[in-house]
Amino acid sequence: MGKGEAAQSGGLGCVGGLAAWWLRSAGFEVVSRSDVVAIPPGKATDSDSAEKNRSSPTAEEKTKEKDEKELLKQDAHTADYLRSFGSGSTRRMSLNTNATTESDSSDTQGNSRNNLNGLRRRASSTKDSVDLKIVLNQKEKDELEAKLLSWEFNAFEVAEKTSNRPLEFVVMSLMNRHELLEHFGIPEQVFRTYIRSIERLYDSSNPYHNNTHAADVSQAVGVILGNSLINDSDDDLTKASGIAASLTKIELFAIILGAAIHDVNHPGVTNDFLVNSKADVAFRYNDRSVNENHHISVGFKVAREPEQNVFDFFSPEDFNELRKLIIDMIFSTDMAGHGGLVAKFAAAKKDCGVDSANWEGANRSLLLQMALHCADLSNASRPQKIAELWADQVLKEFFRQGDIERDRGMSVSPLCDRHTVKRAASQVGFIKFIVRPTLELFAPVSPRFEQNAMPNLSATLDYWQGQVDAAPPA
């Protein structure tokens, strides 16, 4: 999910003028870039003071950083592979602000295939090729899968138990639950190799936009979907219905895979940062949905390698439908289009109602777009302790961006100034004006999601509001 240009306040539909105000105050652009209302940065400090105020990396972070650098030294092909997508950095493509664009030849299929050689070697390495059944014993696997449709699901816990492979676990489990690999004739090893490659391309040094976030969003999609198999609805966890039963197999495959790749190779900075710093990738995509364009490109290019080409098992017609669905869904996660998406969905809901079976034609894609968008916003509606963990992670990432902006003499983006942003207040605003109106609009379409997410969201909002009320006057 990226911050960017929001729709005109008049097009925010049910979100209303309050949301337009919050979007502006949170740094989302309304109408045009000249209309951005930025939170004033903290008192200017010199570089020494800024360095002092920045939190020092922990020993674990230093070790992880060192390991990643060593890996990149050992695997130059992987560095070339990332550069082929317009990245100026092997790890965080956005932080290269060299405005010189690369040769179009880097985008040719042959060159991209060569760049995938390093990725293939990593996929077959001892550490990465160990099956999850070796990492998890059968009891642990059964316990985790039992929570697959539960809103109590804790992606942080799953990351720990799977040796930091939560995305593989969640996506493979959902694909098997809906019998999608079998339906399309995709060999499990081909899909597993693909999803492992995707998971490795999430930057684990990002506090928020990493593979754990991708796993959390994918699992939230799983809850929204519910069950598609009639004989899999007897236990208490699966009594409430989702939208899966009214979707085609292609639509099911598209939303699960779309969730998995929706933030792949995220640089840990916003679209506005990429544009303002004149990053290569912003030039490549002409400043429009920069991160989202990049995620889509990476997600499909990874499949060019034969041993992980999950799209090779679709007819040309089915692939075109699948690709369009995924592209539209991932673009829907750009907050620049939040107001427009909400307004369109509200209008369609009046015509189609809350039964997903009645959503037809173009509205079916709109339903999937809104489902993924809500899943991307939904961590605020997890049980309070889990929601609080996610809030801390996103603020860490925002503050890291703010530190970079301050060091470069750039204006510090809204919500990114560690010296002025109030933790609880930032969450109250986000939930009141963005998350709650959006989820309230969508939730009735998926009763399973509604009965789990909405009570938790109210409790979490009360928790943050209590902290705001208890805070001493400034």
C-alpha cells in the first residue's frame, strides 16, 4: 500500500469530508500536488543532532544487514535481476535518486531470463529448498492451518515458526484449501518455487512492507473468501460464509496470488518519496502508482523462468483474464485511488446488494479490488495486541523515511517525522477516517469478515482513543 494522490474530496462517497480532511493532513494529495497540506516538520537540526535522535540499529539488525550484504556479494546475478526492473539498488531500489533511466534492453525477455539465473540458484540452495514439513512437525502444521480462516491469526508468530517463510505457508495452504493447483494442473513444486522466489524478493529489512505483511494480507483475503468447497463447512470456524463460493476458479487464483505479490520488492518508502527524490523507478513509471507498477512487474517477470512459470498452465484467454484481474487489484492498493474505489464500490453495492453472487460483469473485478484493498488495510482490525504490533511496524518504516528525508534536506513527509507524530493519535485518525468507513462499507458482503474484523476494530479504536485521552496536554 502506498501513499499518493487521493481522489477529489467530492468523490470520496461514503467516506465524506472528514476523510478528505484526514487524507490531506496525513499527506495524501487531493486534486493536485499543489494541494498537499503537510504537517510542519520538527525544529531543524544539524546532521549531528539528527543522527543522535535516530534510534541505533540493534545487534540483530546489524547481523541481518551484514548477512544480506554478503548474500548480494555472492550472487551478482540477483543484483542484476533487481536492476532489470529499474532498480538502482540491489536492496532498496527507491533510494537511488539518479534520474538517468536505463536502456530498454534491460527489459527484453532474454536479458531478464539471464538475470533470473541467480534467483534460480538461490531457489535451489540448501536453506531455501528445505520443505516446510521439515521446518514444521505435523502437529505444528495442523495447528497453524487450523487458524488459517481465524481472525486470531498472528503472522508474526507464523513467521517465527516457519523460519521466516510465512508467505509460502499461507499461500500454499490457501491454494490447497481451494484445490486451485489441482484444478489448473499446476505442479506443486512449480508453484512452490515461484512463491519462494516472490517471498525472497520482499525486503526483510523493511519494518512493515515485508513478507510477513504479505502473509497477513493473504490470510485476511482467505478470511474474506471463506470456503469454496461444499464439503468443507462443518466446523465452527467455517460456518460464516465468505465470497469464495460465488467466484470462479480464475478469480480465486487471482486474488490469492494478487495478495501474495501486492507489495513484492517494496522499497520501504512511499510513492511520493520516489517521485520527489527523482528515483529511476519513478521515471520509469512516469510518477504514477510507482510502487504498485513495480510490484506488478516483478510478480509477473519472476514467472518467466520455466521451473517457476505458474502462468504456463493457463490458456491465452484465461491468462489475459487472470493478468487483468491481478493488475487491477494491485493498483487498487494505491491510496491515491482510495476515494474513487470507495465511491465506485458504494454505487455498485446499491445495485448488487450484499450477496456476492449478484455481482456481475465489471462489478466482479470491482468486488475483488475492494476485497484486496480492505485486506491491505485490515491489520488495524486484528485483535488489539496484534494490531498494535502492526501500528508500531508501520511507524518505524515511516520514521526511517523521515530520517532519510531530513538527512537529504528534503521536506519530511507527513506521519514520517519521529519528533512530531503522536503514536496513538495517528492510529485514531487512520481508523476513524480511512479504515472504519471502508471496512463498514465492504464487510456485509463477507459475513465471515464482518463478524471477525468489525468488533476488533471498535475495541482497538477505543484502546487508541483511551491513550489519546489520557495523554497530558501538549
